[in-house]
Amino acid sequence: MFRSVALVLAVLVGDSFGPVRNSNALSNASLPNPLTLLIWNIDRGTELHDIEQGIRKHHPDVCLLQEVDLNAKRSEGVDEASSLARDLKMNFAYGTAWQELKQGSDKSPAWQGQANLSRIPFKDSRVLRFEHQTDFWEPHWYLPAWAPQRRHGGRIALVSEIGTGPNALVFYNVHLESRSLPNRFGQLQEVLDDVDRWYPHGPVIIGGDLNTMTSIDEFVDTLEKHNFHSCFGPRHERTHRVVGDLDWIFVRAPAFCEAAAVDRDSPGSDHYLVTANITVQTARK
């Protein structure tokens, strides 16, 4: 009840980036157990056809996507979350992280954010807007007008609850800061604090682009201390064409993970897509 009140208050107070956009038009009876999860930073979706084909290839039940454009010039003004959901016959939730200042206009602003797709409706979705932020991306007087990626906003996690009963799952679609290690750690701690506050028990999945260019072991250790375990086990997997190990799936019991894999053959992004099978173990009667 308390979380519902908090969500209502958040809407009443107002968020200049708007509430979560979603569509729950399509409904299956329940999520399969195990389910196939796909995470992918789609690099603004400028190659959206390739992105869609890469997703189709793996037949996921749930997708957590980062860098998803809405009404941006670079991606031909497409509402990418809605378009992918429609073509893949999935439901979607979309939360805005940034207003992309060079990609829209005052009358028709452009946005970038995160999208969750699911084959069954979302029970609830909300944006966790991090307090730890860098001002690196904001406009500055000393930058030329053509400086790329000038934007208002900040990093977020898009949180969705899916399903009911013993197989219900909570997903945190996370995109952490790339330009500041202290803020990156601060944002991770905000995710874990949010989990402790609202979901102290039950299966939770944290997935997305953690931007772990450095201090990977410290990130993994921090998550493990909160009972989250990497779907890659002890392995570090290269998930970016140049940078390295950025994209992860972590699960907390009674959710467990198997068959985690990195698809380095599907084009469309500078990141590789990651898949895993997630099983929720229910108590035996």
C-alpha cells in the first residue's frame, strides 16, 4: 500500500519527463517458467530493423532495452518502444531519461530512455530517477552549439513488476553513468536501496548496461553482498564491440539463471545483446 501511495504522490508532484508510457494490450495467461530474458543497449535504435531481427532471433519473453529513442531526428522520429512492441506483439513500458536537445525542437522535443517489453501485461511500472548524477551531459557556455549529446535529464532505472502469484517477478532495467565512477557506484547503491525498501523478499532481476568499464569486481561484490548473482557466474563477458564488459544480468533467489549467452553476431548496435533463461523456484508443498 505504501508504495502505491508513493507512486500516486510522485505523479501529483509531477515529473517534467512525464509518467511511464505503456501499452498492455496483449495478454498471455502467465509467464513461462523458465522464461527467456533479453537485455540490449540498442544504441538509440538508429538501425531499428536490425534490432528487431536480433530480438526475434531469440524469441524472448521479456526484454530490457536501453538507449531507446522517441521522436529523435537521428532515428527518423520513430517511437521505438511502441514500434518494437507492436511488431514483436509484446506489451511495453517506457521511461524517459533524457531530453535530447539537438534531436528535437521546442514544439516537438526528442527523448531517450529505457523500454521493457513483455509477452504478458505489466502489473506496475515506474521510473527510479537517480539522485547521483553528473552534469557532464548538460549544456555549458563554453561548449560550441554543435557539441554532441547535449541533454537535460539523468540516468534512471525502469522498474516493472510482471505476473502474479509464485512466479511474479520484478525487473530493474538499469543504465548507469559512464562518465563518473563515484556516481556509477552511487546509482547502483540507489538501486539496491530501492530493492531493500520495496522488494525485501522474492525474485528480483537487475539487468542492463552497468557501464562497468573499470572496477568490475567491486560492482560484482557489491551485488553479491545483497544476494544478487551474475548470470555469467565467475565469467566476465565482452558485451561491447570496443569497451568490454558493460552489460549484465543479476538475479536474486528464488530466481535462478542458466544458459546465459552473448550474441555477437546480431548487428544494429555497438553493444551485443545478452540472453538468459530465468527460473523461479517455488516452495514445495
